[in-house]
Amino acid sequence: MEKINSSQRSYLKSQAHHLNPVIIIGKNGLNDGAIDLINKALNKRELIKIKFKEFKDEKNALSEEITIKTNSILVGTIGHTLIIYKQNIDAEKRQINIK
């Protein structure tokens, strides 16, 4: 899944509303360990939130870097929180079905 349309984006935002941030980008920034944790969280949950406690001025560039390195889709940003989605490769393990 490369891109999503506006109705799919809206649906994913509504699904992410109740979620707490899984990853927090702090003083260490976006390192290999953070990317690894993001990939693990995406494989398990498909839809996650990432909170920027530091590097708030660079969040747009970092958000793009995260989506490229994790091969995920940017759903949106709310304040200093990023919402990303990556569909599980295994159809049986998919938790979110978007059409």
C-alpha cells in the first residue's frame, strides 16, 4: 500500500484517536534504536503514535525520515504527535482493514 485517500486517512485518524504514543522522540533524537522500535510497533499494531518531546522544530523532516525508513504511511500530525500506518504483510494478522 503506497498511498491512502482522504476517507482512508480520516478513518485511520479516528482509529488512532484513543491510542497513546508508543514511541517518544527525546534528547537522543531519531537513532537506529528508535527506528527499530518503531518497526516492531508497526509490525505488531499497524497504527501507532509517535510523540516529539524534543526536536519539535524538526518534526516535519523527522516525520518524513521515519516514514521512509519504516516504509510506512503518514496519516497525520496533531500538535507534536505523529500518526503513522503500515499494513501488515500477513493478511491473517491485519488488525485494521481499510478499503
